[in-house]
Amino acid sequence: MRKLIDYTSMSRKHFWELVDKTGEECSELFTHLWKELGERPLTQEESIDCLNALFIDSHRRIREHSKALAKVYPTKQLSKNRLQSREELWWVDHFTAGISKWSTLSWFSAAKRKKKSGKMGYAGASTHFIQGFHGDPFYIIPLMHGSWNEPRRNKDSISIETVNAGKIHQDKGGKWCYWARQLPLALVQELPPVLLDKPYRGVKVMQPFTLDQIVNNIKIKRLTITALHSKLEDCRMSQHTDWRAGKTDMGVLWPYDECNMAAYAADPIPELDFIQQEAYTTLLDKEGTIWDEVEGWDEHDEVDNPSYGEETPTHDDDPDDDTDEVRDTEDIQKRLIRKGFNILADNKMGRKTRAAIKGFQSNWNKQNPKDIIKVDGIPGPQTCNRLFR
């Protein structure tokens, strides 16, 4: 039976020799299976082959772009074998609050930097997958290891970072900017800023996503779900906003429910109803300026990005943030049973437990119309805070 390969267990010298030897073959295999994935479900063996090939191809592309970046890859910012024995895994969607896949890759590499204490340490954040505005995604942490994406879920989650500026604003001259600098005109023209109908966690204007990002998200999820068999059920799909009140990723412009439902469906991706809607077909018709491929782009542009852990810790040295706002599954189940829900306290986040959480959320909203919470079946901070009051 095929197995996911832990390339990080190899020495860096032997790994890059393997990339030299098999890079072209892996690229061809990934391209073939990636295309097939859009039309039909892959088998578990095909999914594992595709992921293994994507890991090699991702690093081949990293080295082609920057030899300096290749010196700090494969990344060491991971928790070794943390997910290996987990029977249940969560998925967490993130956006970068940045505009360059290369600066994102630089941040999530093994590059060291000084901490506020003055000591040298890792940057303190990482992820399993990265995708830019266009093109193929990157797979940089093998799925048996943990990434440092959200302390409340580091111990049992797979994460993806999607390049997106998130919150944007106009400066005094009317130019569109994100937190770091002015947005390139080509990017503004390709992805015009969207004024939200109502502010989302204080944000009034956000950057939309590309169709490539939506399709890639579905494909990556399909690959991972199939490769890991029953470890990743639909009741454990989440996004960063579910675990951290101060975050805005993925935001209201991301088709969260649609992508998750599509990940567990067998329909060809181009035939999905929401993909065929006008909002997405217009994006499909655009050729797409892969402007972040431009020579000389500053790889470290996002080095001080608060979304990468400056405001909230993501480093694995930080304790798992299971505060009174986020509880273990068994604690949640026991509390739900006390409130009359007919479930077992088996420490498994299955469909019955998620349905019970939805039931509690709905009941709470009926009884507290001035304190509405999202009915999604996810035991995030807002839900746990009210459940354990």
C-alpha cells in the first residue's frame, strides 16, 4: 500500500539530490493527476502519489525561483509526527493578509530571526499548504507532522494559507493599500476591492479571491481527505475565525460552505453549481496576471505581518491554547449531555456531537436575541464561552 513520504527525515543534501533525480518525473505525475482530480475522484493510492509528487515539485519550483530560499527548505518549522497517531483531524483555512506567495514561503521556511527576547529562534508560524493567486499550490509540511498555524488546533489540524490581502483601505491619495504598503495597480485591476454590505469584525473593504484559489482549495481538500481516509470528516472543517476572535480569515468573500461541500462530493469541479455562477465565470475568463512572479520581488515583504503570529502566538513552543474559551471534545460532550442532548462522551467530534453543538447554538440564539452566535457546529471560543457559563 502506498504511504505518504516524510521527506523531512532526509538530510538536506540527499533531499535535493532526490529533487534533481526525480523532479521532472514528479512534475509530470503531479500535473497529470492534478488535472484528473478536477474531473473525477482519485483513488487513495493516486491521491498519495499526487501529494508525494507535489512535495517534490513544490521544492523544485522554490529552488527555480530562489536559490537563497532553497537553502532553508525543506522547512523545519513543524512538530514531528504530531498528527501521525491522531484518529481525528481538523482542517483550518487561513489567508495570509499578504500579497506574495514567495514572501509567505520565506516566512514559513526554517529561516531564523531574533525574537523580542534577543534570542535566535524560528519565525514561529508554518502551514502544510500554500497557494498564491494563480498557479499550482505548494505542499511544504508532510501530513504526518503538525504545523504552527493556530495553537488551539496545532495538535490536531491540517492547514492551508491562501495569499490574500484581506483588509484593505484607501490612503489620502485614494490609492488602495493593505497593512504593509500600497497594492500594485495590476492586482487592484485584477481583483477590485469589495465594499462589504456590513462590516465584518470591523473590516469594511476586503480583497476578493481568484477562481484558481477556490478550485485549488477544493482539489487540495479532496486529495487530503482521500489520502487520509477517515481521519478528516466534514464535521471538522473550519477556518481561522472559528478559533480566534481577532482574526478575519477567511472572511465573508470566501465561499466557505460551498468549498467544503465540494471537497466531499464526486462531481467534476467545473460542473459545480457555484463555480458556474457568473461571479466565478467572470473570474475564469480573466487571464490573470501572475504579477508576484516579477523579478526582484521582495521575498521578505511580509516579515512583520501580524497574521503570521506577531499578535497571537503560533509557535509550537507556546502551550496549546486550550483556555476556558476552547475545550477538549469530551468536556464539551459532557456539558452538552448535562444540557439534555442525547450523545456519548467518547471524545470524538462526530456528526452527532456537531449536531448537538448546532442545537445548543440555535437554542442560545432563541433565548438570547441580543447575543447571537454562529450556528455552525464548531466549538469555537464564542460557543464554548456560552456553553460553560
